Amino acid sequence: MTNTVVRRRTPGSLGTERHRSVLRRAKILLRTETHLSPWVRLVTKEVTSAATAQPQTYHALVQPDYVAILARSRGGLIPIVRQYRPAVEAYTWELPAGLLEPGEDPQRACRRELKEETGLEATSVVSLGWCYADTGRLENRLHAFFAVVSEPDPHFISEPGLSVAFVDQKRLQRYILNGTFRHQLHLGVLASAYLAGYWK
């Protein structure tokens, strides 16, 4: 493993004048990256701010940005996928999602992930914006999309370890309420879709 140290300035701040004053005094003194795998890097940061007298050490994980998609066919079917997640040691139901490939546009990644995970072609794609995946631990962003898609292909064979189900909105709502669907970031995608008028 190799470490790379990069010194950089803190980006501009937002909020009231008091908050701007506090944030102006926050500074990244040192940033060290340790490559853990082709997909993940561990970042160690030495940070000084108005809140602490001495520099503090913080850790974060770096991954590529990723996309998550609320897709719906014209017949009202929504694809959700199930797979084993070692991090939580459980099988989970999620929206179609995946990491961006190097240099890939988020909308292109949206169409690619839909095709790979569900066999569906997107006839229209609408960006619901992006958000930070986890401001305390992750540096990457989640790009959310709503897509109108083709009807399910009965001959589609899913990727190994991945199963696909097609549910209507009422069933997905039941899955959320009874705890079958527990992916918090993907619940955020559904909330964004609701606020944008795509979830009624």
C-alpha cells in the first residue's frame, strides 16, 4: 500500500456571519490517503477549528460517486433488487444503484445500472439532484434519478447474487413501513421523488 499526502485549503462556507467566521477558522492541516482496495481509500485528516484548541484527527472513506434510481414502468411497476451486503451481514432490498465508472456521467451510469441490474431500458431520465452520502464518514455523493422504463423482460437473467422484484407503489410503501425495505439513502431518493412530484 502507498500513502499520498495532499495539502489543500478548506472550501468556501455558508450560513450566517457567525457561522462563516467559525468555518473560516476551520482548516485541513494534513490529508493522508491509504488505498485499501481498487474501490475504497481511507482518508486521515488533521483538522484545526475554532471549536478545538488542538488539531483533531478525523477519518473518512473515499469511493466514486454513485447513482440510485427510482424507476417506474408505464404500467406502474417499480424494480427493486435484493442482494447480500457483507457490511450489515444481511440480505437487503434496495433501489437499482451502483458506482460511477471512471469519467462516467451520472445519467449514463443511471441508464447502465438499470440495464445491468434489471434488464430495463430507460425511456426518460430526470435528475433529482445529488446529496452527500454521509457527511460524517464518506466523501462521495449520491446522484438520485427518476426514470420511466420499459416493461419487465420475462427472459431477463439477473446478475449472480442479485434478484429483482417488480412491485407497485402500494406494495413498496408496505415494505417501507414493515421494515422490509431499510436502505436509508434510498428512502431519501424516494423522498426527493415525492417532493418533485414523481411519487404520489
